[in-house]
Amino acid sequence: MDAPTTPQTDDQVVARMRHWIERAVIGLNLCPFAKAVYVKGQVRIVVSRARHLDGFLDDLDRELLLLRDIPAAQVDTTLLVHPTLFPDFLVFNDFLGVVDEVIREHDLEGVLQVAPFHPRFQFEGVEAGDITNASNWAPYPTLHLLREASIERAVAGGDDADTIVARNEATLRRLGLEGWQAWMDEGGCMRLQAAALYDRGSG
């Protein structure tokens, strides 16, 4: 999944992110906790246009503090998206160490955490073309800011992280790269096919 090469407006970026959430994250049940907050309008999508890392860090500071201070009923989670700053996944991956430092600087360890997504995301020890990387593919480089308390409540009421990871890997392997691309490109009956894949894996 590569980010578009032509410039896009903020509205276009947000629309593409919503398509990804609805088709991949919710549609394939990659995150079983996502649908509840999404349908309630509690997912904030922010498009950064910072021209350098310092500017993007300013955006990250602002969004972390906003999420810390605003009630979860208004904003439960935030997607901070930059369409152009991190075309290279390895650069983005290295930047995550800085993100961890920012969390510590704001005394937010145990309060908020950040999950990374990228069009070319690659898990450590996994080949670049392995379809299981798709669980963290997104249309653009994205930092997902999450409340620890929300994660704990969701896990307490459902599956643990290891179960979710194993189920996602099985779903994605059954789908395959071509199936993933078709699912992300098409609508309608593909929902039924993905649901059938998921049902067979969870049975």
C-alpha cells in the first residue's frame, strides 16, 4: 500500500484514511475495538503539513496534550497523519524512538501510547512482501495515539493482544496480497467475502 504521489488536500487525505478504517481496520476486524469509537465519532483524524521533523513534533505535542485533557467521550483516540514527511519506512521507524521520548517527557507513560502505521510498514523479522505486515499498512505514515485506560477496558471485555495478532495473521494469509488489494479497492460483495474469511478463521 503506497501513499499517492500526487498532492492531496486535507479532505482527500481524511477521506482516504476513513476508507482504510472502514475497509481494513473495521471491515477485516483487524482491531475489534475500533468500531465502537468510530461509529460514535470519537476518532480524531489530524493531517499535519509540517515541513520538517521539529514542526511535526510540535503537532505531536499538541495532539498528545489534547488527548490527555479532553474527555474520552469527545475524543477517544487520535490519528496524526503526515502525507509526505516520511516516504521511507526506515526513517519513520527510527523516528518512533523520538516519539517514545516525547511520551516520557510529558509524563504520559501508562496514560497514552502510540502505535505506528505506514504504507510500507514491515515488522521486525518479517519479509517486506509478507501479507501479515498489512495489519499496520495505512494510506499514509500515521501515529495512532491511544488511551491506555481505553485499551485496558477493551481487552478486559474481549480478546487479549496475542489472540488478536494471531487472528489477524490468519485472516491476512487467507486473503493474500491480491485479495487485500481487491478488498481495499472494491466494495459491495467483497464485504461478504472478507466476513466469510474471518468467520472460518475464528471458528
